[in-house]
Amino acid sequence: MAKTLIPVLGDQLSLSLSSLRDADKAASVILMAEVAAEADYAQHHRKKLAFVFSAMRHHAAALRAEGWEVDYVRLDDEANEGSLGAEAARAAKRHGAARLVVTEPGEHRLMAEMRGWEAALGLPVEIREDHRFLASHADFDAWAEGRKQLRMEYFYREMRKKTGLLMEGGAPAGGRWNFDAENRKPASDDLFIPEAFAAEPDEETEAVLAMVERRFPDRFGDLRPFRFAVTREGAEAALDHFIEHALPRFGDHQDAMLNGRPFLWHSVVSLYLNAGLLDPLTICRRVEEAWRAGAAPLNAAEGYIRQIIGWREFVRGIYWREGPDYLRRNALGAKRPLPAFYWTGETEMACLADAIGQTRREAYAHHIQRLMVTGNFALLAGIDPHEVHEWYLAVYADAYEWVEAPNTLGMALFADGGLLASKPYAASGAYIDRMSDHCGRCRFDVKAKTGPKACPFNALYWDFIARNEKTLRGNPRLGPVYSTWGRMKPEARDALRASAARFLASL
């Protein structure tokens, strides 16, 4: 019997994948392959590698339990040729495949590779759209068509109406679409911060950890302790833990940062969601149920759901709509190389040291640490956007290009010139001081504007405003900022720019 070969990628760990939906199990073979090309195209964090490989192996077992034939190629198999295309070719020969069916990948580079498989293999290759998202490519393009500006808030409202989430008839629950203004409270370090969910590595995961340790001894990041779940059941347990213990206070403190408290009230399930172990609509329904049952306030439920059906779906739409050249956008002409401390964490700036140190240990940082600490610094200092993109893609366990690149290039760095964000998310040290406890233990003084003891974010902020004035002055949201800059005495402006120049030279 002629077989259909169905390649399943490491971020496609869903039993309802579009390539599987109408397949005849008796006439199909699923191919899963751990390959060097995917491990090496970015300098992935060792915890990220271990999570993906272990989750793949456990998913293969789940597929077999569902009655599928799975051909699994491990990274250290001697015959492994190192790329998805080469492994697809080998598997097609092994099984006498008559055709391939695959769900579209999440990255442009892989899509380009897959489009060449038909010619390379001499077999029909059907690439299906990924139905694990709530907005199809056509849905997003139809929404975006003809709009002068693409703003997440308006897309999000359409997604609320489409899904019925947090809706009361045709109106948003609580009479408002967005409760973000209530979700910006700092936090104090107290006994009410919940413990983070942690899974215990099983025998298969331990084997993967040993392999990663052996194959990637010099890669960024700590490999142990390893606390990620690697199965669907484990991912669901992590979601249950969040909803019960952290969701009630998530809304209030989702922007807060505390030294030595990496998880706070965050769910830490984005890596499971982006790998396919959790379903976005199911997550949102669970959060909505908690609110309707009185177990969580509306600002928490709305803030969380917005991140999934709002930002996550929106940035995916931007990624595919804009195409591969989006990765090289650099609207502000930023050229400075990425500082070495992004890899080492060795900097005297307490906020950056904490965020990067946590990233090294956990392969995780929450959205404000990424946007307003590491991202804000890169924006203010004029770091090359592509280098920053490559760093974010490498160091976080939940980072795949479709979700990471727009968040980095558009949201954090304004490299797309305002396609995604209405203004640059630039801030001085005052923002970090307001939302964290970092400044009180930093060797720099957040109140000082210039001089060797001044917080570098302060002078860098005004230097950023000054050097990008030609590009940004017309932005209506920056009008008051440029008015303030214009009212400063020339000697004050010169001092700020000189202080920024000295600091940047020290990098």
C-alpha cells in the first residue's frame, strides 16, 4: 500500500494538527526528526533544546498510543543527515511514500525549504495551513486590508466578538474592552507570591538532558535544574496551577518586576502553547470560566486573554503578511553591536543583570522584562535590530520566529517604523524604578540625570530622542516629549548627550 508521509515539527505537538485530520492511520507514517539544522540555526538556550527534544519524544509516544505509526529520528542517530529535508527524503524511501502532507511551519526559512521539497523528492507535497490559530492568514489579511494603521487593540476587539470571550451580548464584559490601566501596579516581595509550577524530569527527559549536555556544552544557559513539563498532561497541570494560584493577582501585577522573583503571578505556559501542547482557545475558555465563577477579577482575565487572542494572533498576522524582509527592517538606522553582557549578564545595571541572569537560568523572562529592560536598553542604545532579534530567538524557550520577530523588531525596537506599535516603547530609569525593586540596590542613581553615577537609562533616553528627532518628531504621541526637549537649556541637552556618549563608548 502506498504510504503518505506526514512530517511533524518540534513546535507542532498537537494531536489535532491539520496534516493529521483526515489521514488514514493505516496508510500513513508520521516522521519526527531531531536535526542539527534546527538546533543550530540559532544559538538556542540549552533548556530550550532539552524542552523541544523531550517534548517531541513524548509526543511521539502519545501519537503511537493513538494508533499512528511514527518514524522517529534522534539527534544522535548515526544515520541522521542533519536537516528536515534530508530526513524527509530518507523516510520517503524507507516507507515507499507516494506523497507528503505537512502543516505549514512557523518560519519563512522553513516554508521556503518545504516549497522546494516536491522538486527535490520527486513526490507531491501538500502544505496545509496551521489551524491551531484563531485567525487564518486570510482572516488577518481581510482585517488589515485598506487600513492606514494596523493596531492590535482593534484587531483584538474583532477577536473578542469572533470567539465570544468575555462578551455579554454584543458588548464587552464590564463595559470596557481593555483593563490595561488597572494592570500596572508594582509588587512587594511577600509571602503571597505563589510558587512556580515545576515538573520532575522522567527517564526520557533525563536521557535528553544528558544528550544536550554532551552535544552542546558551550551553549548559552543553565541546563539544570530542569522544571519544564514535556507532555500535554504536564502542560495542562501547569495551566491548572496558574489559574488556581496566580491568576487572581495576575492582572494587578503583570508588569511588576522583583529581584530574584522570576515568575511572580505569570503563567509560564507560553512555551507549551507555542509548541502545540496547549490550545489557545481552551486556555482562554478556562480563564474566562475562572472569572465567571468569581475565582479571578475581570482585569486579570481580560489582561491574560488579550495576550493570547490579541497580541499572539496579531503578531503572527504581521509576520506572515509582511514577509521575510521584515527581519531586516531598521527604520531608525541602529548599528551598534549587541553588547557582550547580553550573553554573560555581567553588567553593573541591576535591572539588566537580573533580567539576563534570570534568562540564563530559566530560558524565561516575562513580557515587561523583555520589552522595558532588555528591549528598552537595546532601543535607547541603538543596538542593531537583527542582532537583538537573533538573541531573543535564541535565549527564550517560547521563542519561535513568527512570534518573537514582530515583538522584538516592531514592539521593542520600532525597527518597522511604526507598523506594529504606535510609538517607540522608550523609557528612562524612572519607569524601571516605578515597576521594580532593582534601582534600590543598583550602583547607579536612578534620580541622577548625568555623570558617572547616573542611571544610564536617563541620558540614553534623551540621546535617543535627540538623535531620532528627524524620524520621530512627527509622531503625535511624542509631541509632549519633544516639547520638553525643546524647553531644556542648551547646556542641559549637551550634558545629557555627552553623558550618553561616554556610556556608549564604554560598551
